[in-house]
Amino acid sequence: MQTVSIFVDVQNIYYTTRSAYKRNFDYNRFWAEVTDNRQVVNAYAYAIDRGDEKQRQFQNILRAIGFEVKLKPFIQRADGSAKGDWDVGITIDVLEAAKQSDIVVLASGDGDFDILLNTVRDKYQAEAHVYGVPSLTAASLMNAASRFIPIEDTLLL
């Protein structure tokens, strides 16, 4: 049985599916698809904690599905800009998991992860599957993936 590690950039998936489709991502369907006949090694969902009750309920749903939810506080800067980025955390976790996984699944459209996926494939010989909204996923990320799976109707609520 193949081993799989799953990484979801929650903010990226939320905003890209809302922007492209005006719909939400179906995490249950996604989980069923990526874990079918596979042993889950790790499953992380990375989110920003704004202290909102509705958000806490959503995070509990992710936990019930099987994800470990990793949270960072939302930081509002004095100039009005905001900070809430998990790129470094995701990268470290993926590199650790790739050592023990046949497949690394990344749900994100962020092109910053293209180098990471090339490393996963080249150094660890793991497959790198990317789930993303086609029109909002960086071409470099799609090219770095062993397999790109478009987030379309069947993966939306």
C-alpha cells in the first residue's frame, strides 16, 4: 500500500475556489480521493487564526476528517497590511514527510512551492501531486508536479 502525506494551504484554497467558482472546497471529497487505498503518514491543514467562532467550527470539521490543523495568528500591521503566511512551515513539513512518503499531496496554487516539489521528486523520489484551481495555479507549480489535479466541480460544495 502506498503512503501519502497531505498538505493543504487553507487560505489559498479558500480564496482561489471562491474567486474562480464562488463555491467552497469539498474537504471530505478531497480526503476520500487522496487517501483511497493509501496509508496516511501525515495530513496537515495550515490556516490563519483570527479567533472567529465560525472559523473554529471549520477547523474542528477539518480535524474530524483527519487533518491536524496548524494555526498561525493573524497579524495586522500598523500600516493596515496583514501577515499570515505558512510557506516556510509547509516547506519544512513537506521535506520531513517526503522521506517517509510515496506521494506528497499539496493543495495550493502558490508558485513559491515549485522548488519544493522539484526537491521532493528529485531528492526523495516521492511523487508530488498538486490540487489547484487551474486558472489560479502558477504554471511553474503545475510543471513541478508529478501530477496536477484540477479543482473543479467534483471537488466543490
